[in-house]
Amino acid sequence: MKLLDLKFKTIFFLFLIGITSCIVPENIKQQEEIITLSTKAVISDTVKTYVGWWVYGEGQHIFKDEQTLEEYDLIFPNENMEELVELYVSVCEMEYFPMECEMTGILSGSILSVQEFKILYIQGCGE
């Protein structure tokens, strides 16, 4: 009798949990949480000169500004990209090797549009 009573209580308990988990109170409303991230929007229409490190790897050109240490994606609208990659690899002899450069261009957000550049120093070569 006790075993049958224990089975009945277990089944009844599971039934109550199943029923109550399906019922949603009407006064609870779904709330959306919106998280805003503050981004530093830097927009400039003037041509400026930046000194820092140009790094190329896996098809992406990045510039790290020496003064602020911020990173910018580089675009070269006046250059042939295949020749530019060949130049980078021939100078640095490998990808992801920082090359100190002076980049002149227009900064728009996190993208630096390079009008011209000058290679100043190849990091690690000691020359």
C-alpha cells in the first residue's frame, strides 16, 4: 500500500509541476533589454598625417596610431591592392610584421582612407 501511495504522490507532484510550468501569468510582460555601447566616432573631412604601424595579414590592412594607440582599418583608393600586398610582403618578408609608416589620408570613423604613405622603419630589422 505504501509503494502505491508513493507512486501516486510522485505522479501527482510531476503533474502539478507540468501544469504550473505551462501557465504564464498575464500581468508579466516581456521586457527587452537594450544595451548601448559608447563608440568613439571620429569623422574628419580634412587630410591629416598619422605616424604609426601598418600591419597586413589575411587580406586585412590595419594601422595602429602611435599617438593614440587606436587601430584603424586601411583602405587605399588610389593603389592597386595586389601590388600593395606584394610591396608589404617584399619589405617585411612576412605577414603580420609591423612596418612603421607615415600615412596621409582622411579618417572616417574607424577607417583611414590613405592618399599617400611613406615607409619610415621596419620593426625588428635594426636598420
